[in-house]
Amino acid sequence: MSGKAAPPSNLKLVGLVVAWYAGNTLYNVYNKKATNMIHAHWFVAAAQLVVGIVWSLVMWGTGMRKAPNLTSSDIAACIPIGFCACVGHAGSVLAMGVGAVSFAQIVKACEPVFAAVVGLLLPPMDLKPILAYAMLVPIVGGVGIACIKEGKGVDINMEAFMWASIANVAAALKGKWGGSVTKNLKGDKSKNMDSANVYAVMNIISFLFTVPMVVIAEMSTLEEEWNKAAEAHGSQAVIMNIALSGFFFYIYNEFAFAFTASVGAVTSSVLNTAKRVIIIVVSSIVFVEPMERNTVIGSAIAISGTFAYSLASKGKAAPKKKAA
């Protein structure tokens, strides 16, 4: 009798993808509503993480999920990944807070470019097939085309671009540093670190890094901004949108982690790319974000390039020539 676990059913995989996509789309909608209401975006990012922490504590406290059993060295190994998760999450929140959701998603389609550079610069070197690097050209070119507005030339929301790019750097570093750590944690069954608990631990560490930024960047104006938001929209609406964005943020990541654990990183990366199309379309409708011809063409090119990069990365890199 084989000791290997049975592969997940197609129905389960479809369910994970549907839940992932729905959760991610709803997160983007409620996140944008929340950041439109209150101009304290680090605070919104931190509050969203609190929702996930409460969810995890309830799951562990009720015994519905085994609590992690980590040593101090395990936690120390998770800290750099949690920091990257903090920067990646906050960067995305701030990018969508100061700019259009569709624009932030277009820039975030450039994530493979940052991942490729990080893979080459940081040891151990992660060398991709030549075709994968070639696919970076349409990604960058597509984003460039999307930034050209008819009659205006290049029109970039620099603050949104900066925060989305910072999120991309953080995601690339998280991917680079996190692979071996999470693999080791999952490999030791005594630590109770399945994909859900790995994400839960990273979420907690991410929150601990986010709090100081709230204090530094927004504490002096937070009460004033809250009062403005409550007066304009009602405190109940502000709290509801922050809470729902936090709930859907945590849920979609849990489903995404579970799906990746079931099918592997390449398939997950391809579907993550397709997900951006849905978010761009939905956000454009919900928030009446203009989609000019160049934006549509550029988005299509960039997202297609990301899709092709994900597939090309599956191949093997050319072997290194041995020294004579």
C-alpha cells in the first residue's frame, strides 16, 4: 500500500479556484471602498491583518485546526518572510488607495520581472530558460503601453506606481527566501505547519511589522482622519468595509495557498495571472475607472506576457558549460 496521499479531486481544485478568485475580487472591491473612505492606508492594512489573526486564533482555540508547534529558531526563520509579506500587502493597499485598482493590477503584472532579477542577483542563482526571460519584454512593454493616454502621452500615477513596484519587490524576495523555509516547516509533521498555518503565521508576523508603520506614518493624524471618515460615511460603513476587506484578504490567501500546495507553483502562477483580468474588469465597472484603448491593449499584452512567462519558466534552463 502506498504511503502517498491521494491527489485532490478536480471538483476540489475547481472549488479552490472559484473561492480564491471570488475572495480576491471582493477583497479588491472592499479594500478600495475602505481606502476611499479613510485616508489612513497603513491603518487599513494593519486592521485587515487583525481580521485574519482573529480568524486563526478562533480556529486554533476551538480545535478546528491544530495550532502551530514552532521553536524560537523556526519563528526567527519566518521573520524575513513575514516582513516581506508586510511590505507586499501594505504596498498593494497603498497603491490601490492612491490610484485606480486597475492600474495597480497592471503594474503588479510586472511581478515576474522583479522575481527574475531577484533570482539572478541573490544566491542561490535561479536561472530560467531563455524563453522565460524573453517573455519579460512584452510584460514591460505592455505596462508601458497602458501608461500612454490618448492625447496626453505618458501619464503615470507615480505614487501608485511606486507602491505597486515596492509590493512587487517584496513578493519577489518573499518567494526567494520563503520557499526553503516553508518546505522545511511543512516537512516536519510535528510542527503542524500545513499551508493554512504557514499563511497564518506569516500573517501574524506581517501585522507586527505593520503596526510601527502606522505609528510612524499616521498616528498623529489618525484620529482626525477617522472623524472625517465617520462624518462623511458613518463609522459603521467604514468599519464594515475594513472588516470585509480583511476577511476576504485572509480567505482568498488561504484558498490560494491550499491550491498552490495541491497543484504546484507554475499552475498557480498561471491562474494568478488570469485572476488579474477579472479584477481589472470588475474594478473598472464598480468604480467607473476609465479603460482607454491603450490601457486595454497594454493590459492584454502585459498579462499575456506574464502568462507565457509562467509557462516558459516550467522548462529547464540551459546547462552551464563546464570549464575546460
